[in-house]
Amino acid sequence: MSLPAARRSALVDGVIDQLRTEISSGRWPVDTRIPPEAKLMEQLGVARGTLREAIRALSHAGLLQVRQGDGTYVRATTELAGAVERLGGDVEDVLEVRRALDPHAARLAAERISEAQLGALGELLERRAAAWQRRDRDAWIDIDADFHQAVANAAGNPLLSELYVAMTPSLRRAMAEDWHTPEFDGSDPRGHEGLLEALHAHDAEAAAESATANIDARVAEARRRRG
């Protein structure tokens, strides 16, 4: 006997919530394959149809990606990040948006940043420089992304911070591609040391100019790769 529609819908919603928690918590990182169907059915105590409906819903939301013959992978950690992946996955599209956001985030951060946040940014740049010197690509990408996220957080606007989180996966892929470009300079101070200096001085316009220069350099790099 099939379940009443209302109960089935509640079951699916419950499974969606549990799967979303695994994703948003980081227990299932982006680009990793989630456990196989049989294991999830056993863990969640649901039928195959219920599980597949939940996975289908999260795939539509952009959090999961079903790869036929391979499994289901985590694509993004939030619905907003999933939307960016679907609609603005091209790095140049994301950079165009960032060119509008980064100067404003830098201005706000210059006005609102705390001494503790300034100290944390300085530590990140020291680690970034060390990672570049030892040519540790993955560490450099992680730290660079953390630095820009920290600047957005210092702007004091939760929505702005979440937008940066959503755009980070696309930019991380671009940075990984940049790494192998001969002209790429991972120690470029534009949008990094220059930006931190402006933040220390609480100079909003200088901070915005440094942030813009960094994005312009990334746009130029993306266009060179495109040929």
C-alpha cells in the first residue's frame, strides 16, 4: 500500500533536511561523492523512491550533481552557491559581479574593521606568502580565498558575506588554472598587501582601488587563458 501524499511529502522533506545538513556542515565536502544509495537508505531508514526524490530536489537546487554511472557528488553547500554554479559558473561572469562587489566590500571594511580582524588578515597574508614561496598550490588557494572572505566578513554585512561564500568555488577553480600560467604572480600585492595597508589606515577609497586592481588582474588572466 502506498503512503498518503502528505506523509510521503513529509518523509521526503525530512530526508532533504538530513542530506542538506551533511552538506552544509562540511561532512560531505564540495566535489566529493556522497555515500551510495544502499548505505543512505539504511542510515536514513527510507525507501529508494523517497531517497531518490530527495536527491532529485537537492540536485535541482544545485547542491548535488548526479553523474550517471559514477554516483552523486556535492556541487555546492547552499542553495545560493548552487544558483551561482548554475547561472554564473563561468569565471568571467563571476569576476564581473565581484568587480562590482569587491570595491564596496573594501570600503565598508575600511570603515568597520576591528583590530582583531586586521591582525587575522595580516596572519593570512604571511601564510599566503609562505605558501607561494614553497609553491604549495592548494594551501595558497585556500589562504587566498580565506583572505577575501575575511575582508567581506569585515564589511559587517551578512548578505554580502554569504554572496562571497557562494562565489568562492568558481574563483577557486580559476585560481587553480592561473597557477599554471607563466605570467601568474601569486605574490601580487594588489588586493592583498595593498588592501591591508589601506584597511589599517581606514582609507576607504584606497581600499576600493586596491580591490579593483586585483579583480582587473584576474579578468585579464581569464581572458588570456580564453585566448
